[in-house]
Amino acid sequence: MGLKNYEYDYLFKVVLIGDSGERYSAVTSAYYNGAVGALLVYDIAKQLTFENVERWLKELRYHADKNIVIMLVSNKSDLRHLRSVPTGEATSFAEANRLSFIETSAMDSTNVESAFQNILTETYRTISQRHVEEPDPCQESRINPIHIQQTHDHQNPQSNCCK
């Protein structure tokens, strides 16, 4: 099975962060390099994973691009009977930190595709706005000014047209 060369209109790096194996560990800053989006995931059945979200968010904002799009993702929504993190608490945290929020279940695929579609759509919108607001300096250097010299109507000196 060989690698195929694909052509893309856009290629975005989206990182996935959160507690793994119920322990907090630092991720190297290289992991965040070039990331334009992040899914910050916690387990709805494990309060500690939600408590560590704040540390992950600080690390993300420290190492990643200042314009990175971040989505808070609660996982294991299929385990409603074991929920230890109320939806309202997560929603409040997301709003206070200007994050989008979605509840998912990797087990039954609930909202997993939506989470990726939402983060990619928001990332595209953010990058598009940034390119409109901040012109590429390389593009500006290729612009040659056009100088138009004033013309005079020698045929009719009385003409006031276009003055």
C-alpha cells in the first residue's frame, strides 16, 4: 500500500488535547506548532479530566498561535448514567473562555463528525477573515503604483470638464 499524492484546497492542523489514561502530562511545544484548531477533550464521567481542562487551555494558549480556534468537547455522552460533569458547568466554562462546545460519544459516534466539521468551519472562517484584514506583505510588494499625469484640453481652453 503506497502513499498517494493528494491535492487539497486547504490543509489545517487540528490538535487533540486532554487527559489521557486519567493523568495530566505536558505536551511538547512542537505538538502545537502550526496548529490552527484544537479539540480540548474531557470525559463526562471523570470530574478530574474536566478540572484539568483549565491547565490544558493555559498550555494551549501559551504554545499555540494566538488566533487558534478551540472547541471544548465532552466525550462519552453515551454514559449519561455515570455523568459527573454537568452540561451547564461545561457550557459556562466554554462561554467564559470563548470556546465553542459540543458533547460527543466516540463509542456510538454521536456528534463526532459534527465536532470536526464545526472546528474546521470556524477555523476556515477565522483564517479567511485574518487574510482579508491583514494583507500579505509579499503581495503588497508586487503592487506597482500607477501614476496618471494630468491632461489638458488644448482644443478648447474654455472647457471646465473634469477639473
